[in-house]
Amino acid sequence: MLATTSILTDRPAADRTLARVFFACVALVTAYRLVALGRLDLDPYVDEAYYRGWAQALDWGYYSKPPLIAALLALSESLFGDTLFALKAPSLILYPATALLIHRLGCTLFDARVGLWAGLAFLTLPAVSALGLFASTDAPLLFCWALGLLLLWHALEQGRLGQWLGVGLIAGLGLMSKYTMIAFVGTTFLALLAHPAGRRQILRPAPWAGLLLTAAIFAPNLWWNWRHGFPTFQHTAEITRVGARGWHPEELGEFLAAQWLSFGPLLGLGLLLPMLKPQRLWAEPRLRFLLIFVLPLFAVVCAQALTGRANGNWAAPVFVAASVLVAADAAPGGRRRLLLAAIALNVALGLGLYHWQDILAAAGKPLSGRSDPYKRARGWSEMVQAVAPRLEAQRAIAPDTILMGDDRELLAQLIYGLRPARYARWQADPHIVDHYGLTAPLTAADTGPVLFVSIRRDAAALAEVTQRFDSAEHLGDIDVALYPDFHRRASIWLLKGFKGY
């Protein structure tokens, strides 16, 4: 009797201890990422500068993404000021918050030990270590996916209207972050069919009320797309090569390699081993629930990679359920050492990513364009500083001067660094490829002088632009030599009298 009482009283205490350990790990990892971010001394990544511009003109949609990332950055800037940290804050907060949700999901489905390992697995994923330093739509997507899974399990078990409305709310917010969330909506119906209590709910109004709420939240983005000719859908079709299907086994191989590295080499093995006995996973309702949120999306993106192309992060939501699945499979069995080794290896990979420059220096090797994983976030401040005096001098003469670029990446960085009163994109091609071409193309109504910053190196390509003006004066060239094998180059032109495309 004493022993039984001891077990009952000690287990909650042990669970609280495990929770405290996990919370401490989350705080430690987040603090370390902040320190690493300061040491890396990066400029804004291209998408961060791009999204920051969206945040200055909030709308229900943008060329390539739904609006949630812009709203988050606007909120962050209102809290933290017009700083680089404000760009990073949503990801720096949301990835640890997602780990907390995954910890809660593991505790809810299984126990505190599984919750601890699942949360740690996600928190230390190489993909999270890399993406956690940069603003991206994946951060709110994965947060919504994890919260949606937690709410969905309760809805499947209890079937309350409020629970299904919660699932619908989060699914709608996820769709307003990234269209990948549509996979969550579809997989939810698979989960309903696979869950004994869920099958009884299909004909009840609660799940459908949740779906209607999802549609209502997503409707403004559909309205925005309709008003603008569905640019986001066209962009999605283009990057997935909907109109140019083929057979690309090399794309599938690259995608699978990216998933293996993103999840972690040993953690990937820990996920693969239980997959060798799928009948055991399918027989257990909790494992089946997780499996349903791993295999279908992964299979769809693999098919996409095989027949078109797929970026490495397109299947990132799989990592949410997969983290819990690996922990649940390893915790009661003999693979806890593999799980511990997998997390330790992922920690080492994350540290290696944050200290790559130090590692190369210790080995006596300098950074180069080939070896610097952060090169796309370097050299922009120097580019901006080179353009700034030209723009200031021209604006002193003609305040209505327009800053124009012909490349999304360059224009985003110039707008972020210079904050011009007026800017435009050269959009001679009727096919629009970015948000600047959609919202700020140079038009016949733009009669003021144009300070044109171009990445074009070929004289004939430059002439395609300059000959469309009454006068074109070459003001100079910019060459930011980051490394001997990696330069940022641009030319600056003063153009007057736009004659049209």
C-alpha cells in the first residue's frame, strides 16, 4: 500500500520535473540562438527584406504568399522597433513555441517522458536550427500545424463544437500563412475516418462548422487573389511546375536527401525503423493518428519532387508529428540510446552551423563563396551604402526621383536599407514574377527621373532598359567583394524621360 501511494504521489512530481527540464532547454536554446545571431553579423536575408516591405502595406494577400507573415512582422516592428531583431523575432519566438506545443502533444497522447523527448527532438532539428534565425512563412505554419494537431486530438476524442471551432480557427490561420496548410485540412478527414470516435462525428455538424470557419478565415485571401488575377495561385503553379510535368528521379533524390539532413541523420533512422512495421503503428490509435500526419503529406511531396520539383521545406509540417512518433516509439523500447544520440548529433550539427566560421578558422581555412552558408545574407549593407549617396544627391536636385531595380533580391535590400519615398520595378515583361511587378511597376505616369540600379552585366541587356528613356547617364559601378569567388555587382544609371515599354 505504501509503495502504491509513493508511485501515485511521485509520478506527478516527476512529470513536473521533466517539464521544468524541457522549459529550461527551450530557454537555453533560444538564448543561444540570440547570441549566435549577434555573432554572425548578418544583413537581412532577401525574404526578410521582401516581407518587411509587405508589413508596411498590410493587405489580404501578396504575390507569392498569404498575409500572415506580413501581419506578424508589422506586430513585431510595433513591439521591437524598426530593427533587424524585429525581423527575426517571429521565428525566434514561434519555433520554440512550436516545440512547447509538441511537448504538450507528446504529454497528452502518451506521457511526460515522451513529451520531453518529442519537444527536444523538434527543438534541435537541423531545419529548425537553420530556419530559426530567419523570418519565413514556415514558422507560423509549423506553429499552427502543431496547435492544430493538439486541438484535433481533443476534438476526435470528445467531439465538442468548441474544440472543432478551435481546429477550424487554427487551420484558417495556417492557410493565411502558407497554402501547405490545406494538407492539414485534408488529412483531418483521414484522421476522422481512422479514429473510432471520429467516424461517428462525420455526419455531425461540429467538424463541418470547423471547416466553415476555416473557409471564412481564408476567404479574404481568395477575394484578394480574385481582384488581382490570382497571382499567388499562379506563382504556386509555376514553382510546382504544374504545366511541365515529367519524370525527375534526380529531383526526388535531392528532396529525400534534404529531408534526411533537415530531420537529422540518426533521427531519420529512428523514424524509419518503426515504419518497417507499419501494422504495429496502425493498430495503436495514438500512433495511427501521428502516422496519418506523416505519410500522406510526405508521399504527396515526394510525388511532386519526382514529377516536377519540390523545395526541401515543402514537407516541413511532417516533422511535427514525426518528432512525437519517434519519441513515442523509442521511449518504451530499447531505442532510447538511439534517440539520445540522434538529438545529441542534431545539437552538434546546429552548433556547427552557428560556428562554421570558427570551425574553418581553427582549421586554417578562410571563408569563401563556396563555404559560407550565410552568403545570401551578407554584403547588402555595403551595397546600400554605395547607392545611398547617389540617391541622396539626386533627391536633393529632384525630390520626385524614383529608385528602380530589375531584380527582386536587390530591390528588396535597397528598399529596406534606403527607405526611398518612391520606388519601382522595371516590368517590361508582361509576365509578373514578384510583388514589386504586381504593385510597383514603372509606368507611363512616372514622369520623374529614375535612379536605376541594375544587376545586368551585358551591354545589350542594359540597352533594353536605357533605350526606353530620353536620356541615360551611367553614374558608376558597384563591386562588393565578399570573397575572392563571390561578389555583389551592380551598375547605377540616371534615367530621364520614360518613353514606355
